[in-house]
Amino acid sequence: MPRKQGFYVFLAVVLVQIQAQVNFPANQDQTKENHRPQEISLAGLEQLSTLSKSNNLSDVLKKLLVERVVGTPGHEEVRQYIVDYMQKLSWTVELDEFEDSTPIFGMLKFSNIVATLNPNAERFLVLACHYDSKYFKNEVFIGATDSAVPCAMLLDLANSMKPLLESTKSSNKLSLQFVFFDGEEAFKQWGPTDSIYGARHLASRWEAEDKLKRIDILVLLDLLGAAHPNFYSYFKDTENWYAHLLSIEERLDKSGHLEHDAYSSVVPSQPPPARYFQPRSFYAYIEDDHIPFLQRQVPVLHIIPTPFPEVWHKLADDGSAVDLKTVQNLVKMFRVFIAEYLHLDL
């Protein structure tokens, strides 16, 4: 199939049923290959859900809803905001800085932001997104879903879960790492040398430093924030973890912790979606920041809606495109995912 505005390529689509039952290996030795989640109780679900009542997601998002084209003042301000925010939460923050040649602007300086809860850990659950916004000549493109919202979600997760995550900082076995990629967007035409600048650089660097083996899963968040997203499992080797997210959504819903009007249909003649995480495998090739890591055999869980939001790469992708109740639902799901992956003691 043809490229969509030179950005993503879909090659093949095969739908396969997935059950919200996770079939993890029976071996209890917690290694990268057979790590199992530790399901939390109903009281734990409530504890994690109530963290949304005192969070500052809206305030964080406002700081990110600015033009963030690489090399602009807005880009620099957002980079520093993310760095300061994570450092104040006592995470170790590293800037992966490099220069690369771009069309239109020539040589530009890029900075991936790598925030790590415990840098001495042997393995990491990695959540990632990109913080730059796309360049449009003579236009100001905000990129709320693409990808200010995913960045705000990661910052909110780190902030709201701070007391719970503190207890894991002394563990050198498994920890949490957030990566904010720079230069995901193409400046002129999406292609091998004009796209995912930061991801290509960091994957190559970590391969040379033998650090890729420390990544359990790379969970990449992109194009989030619009109402009614539909997610699918895109990779067989992480299908268990996708099914686990499906299970988390069902458990939160059954225990009454999700905002139901965020699921309601804006079109009266159409029924509302039953869930965000669809019980299907969707075998498609989507070009995004995960590609350089996937090519190096890093397990990837790609959280991106299919179809893309209506505002994708349109000037309408601003604050008005964001459905905060949907975002809060997703944040709750990922709080549970992190808690169960890291075996947090609630």
C-alpha cells in the first residue's frame, strides 16, 4: 500500500483473536525472557486509580502544548522542562546529544532525554515517546497527540507514582526507564535519513555499548490523546504483554475506575467502542521510533491507535483535540501495568 504522506507504511493486515488471559511461562525465575506480572488486588487498583484525583496532568500538558520543532526556542524550553521535572523527582537524567544533517535546516543538534529510576539495575522496563513536533513551513503545528500527550503521560506517571516507585530504587535487578526521543518527525520527506533521528542514534549507541540487552520491553507511546482510540497487538513476541494491558483495562472497568463517558460515541447512530485495547493482533508495519530497536531484536510493545487520529499532521492537532478523560483512563492503565511489571508492594 502507498505511504501515508510519507510517514507510515502499512504492508499487511491480518486480524487474530487475542484473549484477555495472559499465558506467561511457568518458570518463576524472573529473567528478561520469562518475567511475569504480579497481579494486584482490587484495593491496589483503587489505590492507583485515586492517584488521578491529585495529579497535575492538565498543568503538565499546558507546558508541552507549544511548537517543538528541533532548533526552536519552544523545543529547547520543552526539553529543559522535561529534564527539570524528572530530576526533581530524583530520577537520573542523561542527555544523549548529537548533531545530524537535515534537509531544509542543515546540521541540527538533537537531544534524546533518558530518565532512569535506578541506573545500576540489570534490566529495565522502558516507556518512550517523542517530544519534538513536526515542521510546517509558515505554520505553527502544536502536535498535541503527536506527541505532547504521551510525554505528559510519562511525566504524570513518574510524579503520581513517586512514593510507590521509591521502594524499588534500591533494587538492582529491575527498574524503570523513560526515553523522550528527539527528532522523530521528518523535516521534508519521511525516509531512512529524514526521520527518527534520535531513535536511530540511541539504538546504534546502545548497541555499541552493549546496553540493548538490558531492555526487557520498549513500550512506545504515540498519537495518543484523542477520544475513542483503538489499539491492537502488533508483535507476536510481546502479545502476552499486550493481552495483559487488555486484562488491566477490563479489571479497571469492572471495578468502576474508568471514565465511562470517555467511551461514549460522539455519533449517536454508532455504538460506543467496548474498549481501547482490542482483542486482536494487527500485523502491520508502522514506521516509528521503535524501528531501530526492533531491527536489533529489542521486544517492542507499540501503543499507537489504528486508525490514526483524525487530526494527525493537521493544524487541528492542538489542545482542542485532547480528550482528558480518555488520557486519564490510559494513565490509570499504565500505572497498573508498571506496578504489576515491577511487582510494586501496594
